[in-house]
Amino acid sequence: MSRRAATRQGRRSRRLVTFLWVAGVSALVIVLLWLEQTALLYVLATFGLTALLVIVASSDLSGARKALAEATPPPADDAAAIGTGISSAMPATPSASPRTRPAPRAAKRR
């Protein structure tokens, strides 16, 4: 069997397990709502959120930051320009000043 077929089968089984988990948790929530066990739902939601935050906090994002830093240059810091209302765009020509008028455009042909 090729690697591609094995990968597809693994992906399919993981997807099935995910759907089973979603169905099971949904059934549990529906049953707890039906039995009016809101206190238990609150505790389970708190534990679920805590688990999610622990997973996010322990994830290794340094590899993603390094890849992003190598792929693109860092964005320009325009905080000072935004705060003072000054445009951070550079003029098109070095000699252009705000008081000079641009050259007139040629009329469009119809």
C-alpha cells in the first residue's frame, strides 16, 4: 500500500473519531439540559475552557514565528504617524513639496 492511501485512511479514521466525540459531547449536553443540571454544565464548561487554555499556553509557537519572520520583513511601525495625524507615505519624487502643483494630465481619448 502506498503512503498516500495510508494517509487517507488515517485521516478518515481521525475524522470519524472527531465526529464521534462531537456527537457524544452534544448528546451529553442535551441530556444535562433535559435534566436541568445547569450547575454541572457550568462546571464542565469551566473545565473545558481551562483545558483549552492550557493547550494553547503549552503549544510551541516559536517555530511559526521564526518561519513568519524569515518569509516576510517586519511591518513598518506607523504608531507615531497615526498618533500625530501625519501621513507616513513618502512623496513620489524627492523634490515634491505640499505647495507645488502636480503636472496637468493629458486629456483622455474617447
